[in-house]
Amino acid sequence: IVMLQIENLEVEVENKKIINSLNLSVGGGEFHVIMGPNGSGKSTLALTLMGHPNYKITNGKIEFDGKVINDIPVDERARMGIFLTFQHPEDIDGVKIIDYLRLLLEKVKGIEPAKALQIIPKKAKEVWFSADMLSRYINVGFSGGERKRFEILQALLIKPKLLILDEPDSGVDIDSLSLISHKIRELYEQGTSILLITHYGRILEHIDPKIVRVHIMKDGHIVMSGKEELVEKIEKEGFKKVFEECGCNE
Ligand code: ADP
Ligand code: MG
Ligand code: MG
């Protein structure tokens, strides 16, 4: 059954049309990959799916679990089971990780603070976050690997129905990449549908999922879809050549 259904989506940012005529559907428990050159609209799509207020849907619809969510705010989408890990997680000076995660669990999952305080340190350890780390301010002075591991920690705590991962493998060291992949695999095995945005086949080798579809974005929409061989082809030949071959430049 279809979990996420995007039809003829058009999105504007700052009065500029970024996404156009985009169609995509993701079923329960499926693993999909999105690739595309820089500026092709991958992050815009991800942020739109999460409900970021700056991304305005000017046409089309997004359906999740049979409900149109175009006008549903971020927090409500999170409660419905959608979660996004950011490509560029921002610093939030003055807000401690532990306090943020406690609030996240309460707002999204209805978990009481006392219970949350038991759950969080255990999960945090799984992504190499010590108790000291939990009292630091969000992302302030964090390394690339720490930032991306913190994103994954949130996903692990929430266990969403649909997890959108925006370049979880960019800017991370090799050990973090391996851990992050392992944790994505864990969520996938537990039934979470995955929409993974990446530039590299390496993370897919680590996760080793049964990829349902690889979608290639160009200028705000999906120009081609294929199976995992497409990842290899792009890594070998580059987008430019693949686009020429498919006549995607016309
Ligand atoms: P990708 O993630 O594929 O690299 P993005 O979605 O980040 O692409 O960007 C797609 C296009 O939208 C780019 O041309 C980018 O400059 C533009 N864009 C994205 N966000 C904004 C914004 N907040 N304001 C203005 N332009 C934006
Ligand atoms: Mg980019
Ligand atoms: Mg991006």
C-alpha cells in the first residue's frame, strides 16, 4: 500500500519556482533513493515534505497515509510519522540536547519527561553520545560526524513511519558513516520507509537495502527512475553524460 503519494507537485521559495511537475510514490517499508546534481531541488523537496513554512506549495498535492498534508504544519506531520534529517543541521545556541530531545519525545510521541530521561541516554550511547555530550548546546562546535549522528539519534528516538534523510553521508568521517548506515538499516528493518538523498553509492553498500527505486532529479523534477544499477552508472559517468544519453536536457 502507498504511504507517500506526491502528485504534480510545484513548490516556490522566495517567489521562485524550484520544484515543478514532480510525481513520486513510496510504499510502506520501501527504500527509495534520490540523486541529482547540486541545485536540482533535492533539499527543497525534503523540506517541503516536512512542511517547512518557507516552501510554498503552489500546485499539486502530497498525500500521506491517505490524507492530503499540503497545509498541515510541521509538528502535526511529525506526529503523523514523518521525520527529516537535515543536510545542514543548524546550531541552536543555548538549547541543550537533552532538553530538546525530551521535548521532542513529549511532543511527537507523548512520552513523559521522566520516561524520556531513561530512554535518551541509552539511545545516545548507540550513536556515541556520552552524558557530557547531552548537556551541550545543539550542534554548537560539533564536528560533521557529530552533527549527522545527532540527526540519526532523533530518528532513532522517534522511529518514524517515513524517514527522509538528506545527505546523511556528507561531511562525515568513515566511522560515523558506517555507524549511521548501520542505524538506517536498523530503522529500515523495523519497517520504516526510507527516502534517502545521497551523492554516493558507498552508503548504499553499507546499508544494503532492497532498493525499490532510484530517482534522478534535475531542475526541480524527477527526470528518470531506475533500479540500483543507476547509482553505479551515475558514479561512473556523471550526471552530465547520463542526462545527454537520456535526452533529459531537452
Ligand atoms: P539540492 O539539495 O538538490 O542541492 P536545493 O533544494 O538546495 O538543491 O536548491 C534548489 C534550488 O533552489 C537552488 O537553485 C537554490 O539556490 C534554490 N533555493 C533553495 N532554497 C532557497 C531559499 N531559501 N531561497 C532562495 N533560493 C533557494
Ligand atoms: Mg546540494
Ligand atoms: Mg541539498
